[in-house]
Amino acid sequence: MTEIGLPVLKPDRVITRIFKRIGLIESEDQLLKTVIHGRKFSQETGLPIRYIDIIFAIYGQMVSSAVNNSPLSAV
């Protein structure tokens, strides 16, 4: 949806997990609340919602990659 220019944050698994871990939502099922917090990030920073979505998605992928490449992941 962001690809066609709609001002929304896609509440996928990566975004919802990050928001839950930092305490913005109580459950990964709270999709509307995830979108609302994404809009707040956009409003407060003055950055487009698409940018906010991309930054959180990249962060989630970096953390996931670091965990999967950790020596502890083989244990």
C-alpha cells in the first residue's frame, strides 16, 4: 500500500514485534494501534510514513540477522 503512495504503516510481523518489544503495544495482534503509533512517529519527526515503515523494517531485519549469525544461535 505504501508503494502506491498511501500514507500508512504496514503493521507486519517485524513492525509489530518491534513495537511490542519497546512497549508501544501490548500484543502483536494490535494492528490498528501499531498503525497509529507509526503515524505519531511520522508526525513528530516530520518524515513520511513510508520512511518510518522502511526504517523499522530495516532495523528488524538487522536485529534478526544479528541474532541468526550469533555464535549462541548454534547452541
